[in-house]
Amino acid sequence: MKTIAILNHKGGTGKTTSTLNIGAGLARLKKKILLVDIDPQSNLTEGLGLRDVKTSIYNSIKDGTPLPILRISEYLDIVPSSLDLLGAEIELVSRFGRETILKKLLKEVSKDYDYVIIDCAPALGMLTVNALVSADTVLIPLEAEYFAYRGIDRLVSIIGEVRSHYNEKLTIGGVFITKKNPSRVITDQITESIKKYFNEKLFNTSIRINVALVEAQLKGISVFEYEPMSNGAKDYSKLVDEILIKI
Ligand SMILES: Nc1ncnc2c1ncn2[C@@H]1O[C@H](COP(=O)(O)OP(=O)(O)O)[C@@H](O)[C@H]1O
Ligand SMILES: [Mg+2]
């Protein structure tokens, strides 16, 4: 079992879209997948068609009750989030062992899965620290925009802190470009500079801008079910292959 945290401190870089479609892509290959939504905005939960869930990851973090796991399909499960999770950051401030809560909860279920994939909020608070303490590796989706990696030093330093205090096996598994517009000249320049910054950590596969990815999420399904021949499905399928080789 491998646990992957999908993380970027910025919003809108494709974390949720990537969690959903990497998870669904691995599930298609008959890997048993648990998606974990740890973002109070609950976009992943809603992006899989789940609304107004009664019990969410918040209840487990607050009370230590087993993680509520919902079945999406034969190989794909999810722990949903809810807006209550917004309160968790503050509630955790005074708790002992607050950094390892998620790790302990996941330990109870990890034997049932090949991969656990955690969709983080665009924040570097205690929920994200919990994701990093639980993870074996971090994947960072980056937009091909100027300043895409502004603040990335801070993210890398938090990963280093978690590694030295709680989780010495934690690695940065890789960085991949999302929402790429191949017809923009500037995109190549930005891609080059991202490559210089991250070296071999940059995945060969980029995810192009593709409306099927947006539409699939609105329908509550993965791009593979929504439009299997779309660029979005092709790109995420390639990315999944690369992930299987590299991490
Ligand atoms: N490759 C893509 N092409 C077009 N739209 C995308 C793509 N990836 C993500 N989006 C859209 O961009 C918005 C932000 O993506 P999302 O995955 O929610 O980012 P994050 O979780 O990092 O905030 C969403 O509306 C999503 O549907
Ligand atoms: Mg998100």
C-alpha cells in the first residue's frame, strides 16, 4: 500500500481533478483505491456525485471514530469531506498528537488498498500536515503560468519539516503540469523553467486544458467514464502509467 498526497498551496491548480482521475485511472487497472478528501471545500466529494454526506472525515478527526468509507465502484472508495472540516484547524490547536490523527485512522484500513490518495486543501495548516505525516510521497500539480512555483519553497520546506519530525520516508514523488494550453507560445518557456527548477522530478506527461475534465466533475464521474477518448482521459491515463513506473 502506498499513500500519495496531492498538494499545492495554491487553489485551482488541478489537485482535485488530478486526485479524482488518477484514482479512477488506477482503479481501471484493477488497483484498489481509497480517495481521501481532506479539503473543507469538499470538491472531490461533490465531484464524485456525493452531496450532504451524514458522516465525513471531520467526525473521525474529531472523535476518533473509524473513517467513513463510501463505495464509488468496485475498485474505488472515498472518505468524504464536509464543510465542518473548516473548524478542525482551530479545534486541533489544543490536541495532543494532532499531527498523527489521520495516519492512525488510515492504518486501520490501509491493508484493504493498493493506493490511498489524499486531496489536500490549498493550505499548509494542520490538515495538510496530517496528510503529509500519513503519506509516502507527494505529487504536486502545477499550472503552466508565471509564478506557478511562487511559494513552492515554503511547501518544500514544510515537507522537509514533516520528514525530519514525523515521517522520514516522505518523498516528493514528482511534479506535473496541469491545464496546459499547447497553442500558447509562452507555455513552452514556462515549462522549460519549471523543468530547470525541478529537474528529474518533473513528469514527462502534462495535462492539457480539456473541457471534458470540467464536465465530468459536474456530472459526478471520472473523465474515463464521461468521455474516454477525450484529451483529458488520454493525458490522465498517460500520467497514471508514469506514476506506476516512478513512484
Ligand atoms: N486540465 C484541465 N482543463 C480544464 N479545466 C480544468 C483542468 N484541470 C482542472 N480544471 C478545472 O479548474 C478548476 C480548478 O481545478 P481543481 O482540480 O478543482 O483545482 P484545485 O483542487 O487545485 O483547487 C476546476 O473547475 C476544474 O474543473
Ligand atoms: Mg481542490
